[in-house]
Amino acid sequence: MSPRARLGQSIVILVGVYLAGTVGYALLQDASLFDAAYMTAITLSTVGFKESIELDHAGKMFTILLILFGLGGTSFALSSLFSLMVSGDVRAMIGRRKLDAYVKNLKDHVVYCGYGRMGKLAVDSLRNQGVAVIVIEFSTEVCSELADANIPHLHGDATEEDVLTSAGVATAGTLVACLPHDADNLYVTLTARGLRPDLNIIARAEQPSASSKLLRAGATRVVSPQAVGATKITNMVTRPNVVDLMEVAADGVELEMQEHVIEPNSPFCNKSLRDAPIREASDAIVVAINRANQDPIYSPTPNEIIREGDILILIGKSGVSERLKTLT
């Protein structure tokens, strides 16, 4: 029996003992219901107030039995309450209330489904960069680790709509499906896409053959650790210096790669790269432009016109994103 069920059962027992005591005094001592209820209350609480009923031999025997049953029921209730607190259910309920309040104030956060080895590294990296993350995890043990690390999380099945809704998928910017099995990631992708047609969904594919299925299911991007690992090994063999440069840029230590969306009020809008003071202001160069409904423009010429909605891919010294914010 669960601790909650035991606590509920003990409450029923205590109420039953109280009602039995009230009825017993009323019948045995021919007392009013009020006097019988009062007598039962002072007997069970053992506070020792003056008796409101003059007890005969039968009444005294009944009082002895009432005290024994009352003490037994109270002891059972206290042990059930202690078990409930030790089991972690109270902690989980308090944590859920805190999470609900936290989610209400979130926007454009990341819902990360699955906190395995890959998930731990990704979540830690995102949090270090100041990104708000909520983890959905099915394992109770892993949820305890997340609680100890003070990482916002939700214990539940990420394939269920109500769990995704509780994690704030309605206001999230990105959902990451990083569960161990491709079938689960496929189901999460389908469910999330049904809830949010415009949601950015990144899905993990354990088997490379699952990538196309995840894309058809609604994933925006698919990551295959095996394919990524194989590509990196190949690049390390054939282009080691390029790999070193990219790793430095990815770490954001000396170099930083960043993207910048051109808003309607941007000072760069409708200007050529030559005329737009991007390099002077941000100490970065534009290496590519992503334009809607077109192939990316790599190594754009100085005459390339910057348009509203363009996404500029820049590389420069660490702090590019902060310097860019001052330009808009």
C-alpha cells in the first residue's frame, strides 16, 4: 500500500473511532449527541477535562476500549504521515508547485526530454550560457539527481500531452527529444508538433535510418550521434587545423560563432555588407546569410544587400552577441 493510501486509511479509522465513541456514549449512558461528542473528544485527546457524563461500569469499560482504539488509530496515522514524508511524495508535490509557478513566467525556454549522458552535457552547457531549461525525465532516481542539482524538471512520460503542457511547451522556443529509443523520440516529436505547429524541435536519432522518419514526423532538425562522431573523426584525419579552429569557436573562448536576425528596425536593413558597419561595431565578419526560401549564401560579397528577416552568421572574438545587442 502506498504512503498516501495508508494516510487516507488512517484518517478514515480515526473518524470511524470518533463516530463510534459518540454513538456509544449516547446509547450506553443515554447522553445527548453533543455531550457524547464532547466526551469522545476529551477521551481520545487525553486532555483530562471534566467529564460531562456520569459514567457507570459499562461506560468506564467503553472508555477504556475507546482510548485503546484511539491510541492505535493515532499511532497508525502518525506512522503513515511519517512514511509519506520520507517517501519523497511531499517533496515532489512542493517541487511541482514551484515548477508550475516557474513555468508561468517562462518564454522561449528549452524543454529537454531525457537526461542521459548526452542530455546532462547538453543541459549543463545550455544553463552555463544562460538558457532556461526544463527537463522531462521518467526515472525517479534521475529526478532526485536533478533536484539535488537544482535543475528545473518534471517527473513524467514525455510522450504524453499533459506532461509536455506542464513543461510549458506552449511558450517554449525549442523542444529537444533525446530519449534512448528512436520510437520514443518519434512519438515525442509527433505529440509536440501537434501541440505547437511552429515549435523548433530537435530530435536525436540513435540509428541513422531513423533520421528521415523523424523529419517526416515534424522534427526541425535531427542529430545522429553516430553520424556526427564519424564526420568529426574524418575531419580530424583530413582537416585537423580546421577542426581545432571550429572547436575553439564552439567553446566561445577566443572565437565565437553567433547568429543575428535582421529585424525591420535594424540599422543594417536594406544596406550592403560594405555599407553596414557590422565589422567595426561587433569585431566580427559575416561568413554566411540564411535567407527565407533560398539556399544559404556562403562567403557573401561586400555588395550583398541585407534584407529584413535575414539571419547573419558571424564569427569573431568572444562577446559577439553582446556587441550586436547594442546595435539594435
